Amino acid sequence: MQAATAAGLDKAVKAFPQDLIAAAAAAKAFRGGLGAPPAPSDEPWPPMRVATIP
């Protein structure tokens, strides 16, 4: 609830406390399934570059 209050969701905390708890639990479960982010050097394709016109 502290994170919701810090995010400015005071009205939602008061009106829907159980929904916020369920949403936080779902986000935590989803984030746990993502794994570690890949290194920037492991891009699947070359970085996008803007072509210069002579």
C-alpha cells in the first residue's frame, strides 16, 4: 500500500484496497517469470542507425 500511496493513488487505496493488493501480487508473479534482462551487447539485430545524406 505504501507504493500505491507514493504513486499518488490515495483514492484507489481507500476505495479498492483488495484490488490493489491483487494487482501487486499479479505484477510480482509476472515479474518473477521474466528472468534477468539481457546485456545490451546481446541485441538480436544490429543497432538502428540513421543514414546520412551527403
